[in-house]
Amino acid sequence: MPARILLIDCDSTLSAIEGVDELGRLRGPDIFRAVEDMTNAAMNGGTPLQEVFAKRLDMIRPTRAMVSQVASQYIRRQAPGLASALAAVRKAGWTPVIVSGGFRQAILPLARHLAIGRVEAVDLVFSKNGNYAGFDKEAPTARAGGKPEVVRMLRRENPGAAVVMLGDGASDLECRGVADLFVGFGGFVEREKVKAAAEAYIHGFDELPELLAARFDAPGASSLRA
């Protein structure tokens, strides 16, 4: 049973890209711009995620082949220093878990590349010929308030574990007060709402091991679960 769980957003955190935007880009500049605008509105906290989630997918109608292209981009454009940071936090007892409003089929190759065994994301549905046929509407991370639901689920599964959430967007910020610590990430996109409200803030993964050690291992850190 993990004693320490590190939840990490994928898009604009583990990797430089926003996967749904890159799927939109594959459909041409007009769709890309429309999808990007909706993504930014949701991630900056101006629009509830569920209001744009299905709309973006209906515009893009991603195929299985398109999702595979984006999966490759996730790996190619992963955050600098990520592998060494994950090695360091694992050594300190943290188990990383990806928690994303992105698409499981696109994220799983990155998770395997990083040896992350659990991904909480949204499943896409495809027809036999690989065309878009919908998405899992019951997935928590497809709606506002979904990431805190995942935190609560993991707490039930792992009683007494310390839980940290790291991410760049408004959906990640919702975990403040539910996780033991919310850490904002500005390595790719700096969102002012997130930066202002985060309990800690970093611009690169090289900062993460020291931050976690200071908050959970230093003398006087006993107010946080460990």
C-alpha cells in the first residue's frame, strides 16, 4: 500500500503539449484555434470543463490513428528533468499516478515510458475501423470537480497515505484542500489563477524532489501526513 501518492497532471505538466489541442491541429488551423480557445478557457478557470469536453471532441472526431500520433508527441515533448525527478521522488517513497482530463489511449504510452503504473484519464471509444464513436461520459476527469473525486477515491484505497497533486490548470487547483498539498506547475504555461492560489509553485521538475522533502521530511513537517 503506497504511503505517499504523487498525482501528476499530464497536459502542459508531464509534457509540453495539450493533447486535445494537438488532435485539433491535425484537423486544420480553424479547428485547432477553436479547440485551443476552449481548452484555455477551461484551464484558466473561466469555463466549466464539462461545457467544452464533448464539444471539442465532436469538432475533432479523432481517429485511433490520430490518437497514436499525439501519443508519440507526449513522449517526444516530455518535461525536461522528468525522469531524474521521478527517480528521486520514488526513492523518497512516492508513487506517481497520472490524473488527467486527457485521453487514456494517448497517455498510456507515456505512462509506460515513465514506468507509471496507474492512469486516471478519459477513455475514447472507436468503431471497428478506428473512427471516433464517443468517450466515457462517466469518467470523473471529464468534468469539473472530477480530479478531487479521484483524490478521495485514492484516499479510500490507501488509508493514511499522503497525497500531493501537481498540475498547471484550474481542474488541478480544485484538489487544493482535498490533497495534502497542491503544487502548481508553470514549466510550460503559467496560469495566474493557479499560481496565486497554489500552496506551492514550481517551474520545473528539478524543483520537485526538494520541495517534497521540505514539506514532508524536514523537522516540523509532521503537520502533513507522511
